[in-house]
Amino acid sequence: MASASPDSYEVRETANLAKVMGPDENSYTVSAKRIPMPDGIELAADFYQPDLPADRKPHGLIYVLCPYGRAGVMALINAKVFAGRGYMVLLVSCRGTAGSGGVFVAAMTEQADSQAVVKWMRQQPWYPGKFVTFGPSYMGYVQWALLRDPPEDLVASINLCSVYDNSLLVWTNGAYRMDRISWSYVVARQDEITSTGVSSILDPRKLMATIQATPIFEATEKFFEGRASYALDAMKTPNVDDPFWAQAKHRAALERVNVPLLLRSGWYDTLTVQTMAAYTRLRDRGIKVYLTVGSWTHSEACGTDAMPEVFDFLDEYVTGRKKDHRPLSVRAFVTGAEEWRSLPSWPPATQQRSFYLHGDRTIDEQPPAADSPPTSFTYDPHNPTPTVGGPLMARGGRVDDSVYASRPDVLVYTSPPLTQDVEIMGKPVVQLAHSTEVPSADLWIRLSEVDTDGVSHNLTENWQALDDFEQQDAQGGMFSLALVDRAHVFKKGTCIRVIVAGGSFPLIARNPGTGVNRTLAKELKAVTHTVQHGSGVSRLILPCSV
């Protein structure tokens, strides 16, 4: 989405919407609104009212709070698609964006502002007495903020590809997410974007020079030119328990919401971890929650392809035109098999199957001998291990990642060709007997598949900053990392591959190896990692279908 022009993206999504949903069922009018906030500023909004016969009422009211404006594709996917099918829509711009007063401070003001919008809605003559929330990505985060104190008149939530805790997005597993720099910059300057798209304001050469600089913080401060000060504050605050993050953490919503929810994500989405965690907690509480996960990136999962299931959900919980529209609450796309599965829950029943990492960089279900030699690699932040595909906002997803096999700063373990299919459903886990020579390092681990032509493609990954971990002894302390959920079939003849490195740049900021906050560090130090293999102490654990 970031690389396409607004016009071309809107044309494509409009055409796709017409294909999946058909033409509008009715016309509608749009009126501008100003919504007062308790601190005196006003939020700009557009109210969509369907034009209906006198004997027909709107199906309901949908509320969306958005930081990306109220025109173009934002109007299309958040308002027009619903208004053209008989729903009232209130599309509101976050403070400091698109004509709303105040200053935009990402993720920090949405709880209070949303509650104020709901209070204002209730006072309007068109308010029907209940409403639904909708939105992908940031608009989904806004919903979690509102659900921290759920309004009694909220009847359902449609939350696509989002997070409930922004601190855990910015500092994921102790490592700073570098895409927060470009995102913050683009949001701060979005009113200046022309028909040529984001490239009209974002120079990729300046961005790359910024993220490659040391220290990153000083370079980013210069790059922002006085904008997005909240993003700079976030860079300086790696402790997610710091009071700074209090207004950006809405895990409490998972304990308080009691209305039906529709969740959606992708195996290559940047936000999959929190979507899956939200589903798990809501399911365990007995909340009616639906989950759809496809082989999508973030922008793909958030697109207009979602609309048919969104309207099916609305037809059960708002219009009442359908009952039990989805008897099995989970839909997951199984790559390898290339098919959708309907499941009663996620993950389905599985059994653990261990594949051991050997000193000769192979993987086998037989553990190596006790004297199997260790393997080592050195991560050099001056020449960091590159990001190749995966959970990126742009240019991510499934890619050929064979390049890792030739890098000296990466350990690549590969199985022999499989003699039968291996189906996984859930979180793969990698356990390593691992040690480093310094107390500050990262581990980045990926599960890939090597096809019958010898080409490797990524499936799932995760990472962890080891700074806060108790350091391992010389023989290698045990380290365990759950990778992001996945549904996949390794077909007969393919190979299972585990990739281990000390980072993934520019997905996450380089660990300086000194214990200093990685965004402030001026000194960078190479770190040697060692993995032990004797007697099967290091292994991949796959959740295999039963």
C-alpha cells in the first residue's frame, strides 16, 4: 500500500469491491460533523446516511475512528461500502489528522477520544440506540482502546489485523521495530501526499540513511524535522512496563468485552501475534469470536476481500437476516495443501514432533551423538544480517530466502527430503542450547521450506532480545522461542529448514552488543553465538496434526 499512489490503490480496491460485493444497493448522503472533546478541541467527521424508502430503516450504525483521512480509499473501505448497503456510518478522524484539532500522538489518546465520540453519538437525533465498531490495522487498535471500558450500547466489533498493546508492537520482544520510523513520518506528512503516492514525501534514500545511522535516534530526530515527537519518545522507552506506555496498553479489553467479534489476520501480517493472542483469550472466556487467517501480508489481509465475511457477520449480529452464519468459528488457509479449512477452534488438536539440530547443519528426528560438535556464527551490527521477506509492512510475505544459506553470519539447518507429508497447525517452537560471549544480543529464528527444486521459502519466524535473559553457561543455557502461528503442509520430497541469526535488519533495529538502548547506542560490537547439539539438546518442535 505504501508504494502505490492513492489514486491507483483506490481504483484497484474499488474494482475489487465491485467484484466481490456487486454494486451499491442504495445511494447515500454525506454530511460534515465537528465532535467536541472534553479538552476543548473538535474532531472532524463525516456522517453517511443511506437514502432509503420511507418504510425502510437503516440496518444500523457503524463507528470508525481513523488516522489516515476520510477521503479516497479510507472512505471506500471504512464508510462507502457500508453506506451503499443500508448502514449509517460515522467516520471520524483522529485528533491532529485530516482537519481534527489537537496533536496526533499515536496510540495514546484513542481511549478517551473514542469514549467522547460515543457520548456525542448518543445525543444525535439519528442515533439508533446501538452501534458496531469496524476497522483494520490502526482502526482496529482504536476498537481495543474503546473496549477497555466497553459501552453498553456496543453490539459487535469487527477488528481486522490489529494490536491491543502498542508498546509490544513498537518494542516487539525487546527489539525496536524499524518500520515505526517510516510509518510515523508518513502519518505526520500525509496531508502533503500527491497523486504520485507516498514517494512524493518519502525519499527512500534519506530513509535508508536514517535507519543505517548510529545512533538511530539522532538520525531519526533530524529526519523528522520537528514532527512526530511521540515516536522519538517511544524510541527512548524500551521498557514496555514504563508509565510512558500506560495509555497504549489495552489488554484489559480482552477481559471486559462481551460482544461478538470478528478477527482477521495473515500468516505474513506484521500484527499476527496479538491477533492470535486476542482470539485465544476471548475463546477461553467463552466470548463468541470468529477468526480468519489467510496467506496474506498486512495490506492484503486488510483489503476489500474481507467484505463478504464482514457482511455475513453483520447479517447475524446486526440485521438478523442470518443465523449461525459460520458454524465453525475459525477459517485458516493451509499453505502447501493450498486449501481453506474450517475449524471449531485454533489451534486444532496436534501432537508434538521433534526434529533435532545437528552439528553438520542437518535436521533429523534422530538426536545427534553426545559428542556432536557445536556450531557458531558472529553477528556484526556493522554488517547486519538482512531481512528477506516475512512480516513487513511493504515488500514482505513469502519470498525466496535461499540467500541465507550462503551467509557466514547465519546458521542454516536443513532436513533430508521428507518421505511423507508433515502437516503443522499452531506455533512451532525452537529450543536451543545457546550461549553468547556478551550479555547483550538478539536471536532471530525462521522456519522455511525447501522445495523439490532446492529453493527455500519462508513460513514463520520470531525473535527475542536476550538482554534481559539470564546468561547461559559455557555449555549453552536452554533458550526456547515460539514462532508465530502457521498452518502448512510440508509435502513429500520437500525439506524442513531452520534459520538462526543474530538479527534481521531493517525489520528490527540492530542490537549494539553493549547493553545500551539500541536506538541510542553509538558503539556497535560484534557478538559470537554458539549452539550446542550433543544428545539432541537443540531441536525444532512442530505441532503436527493428529
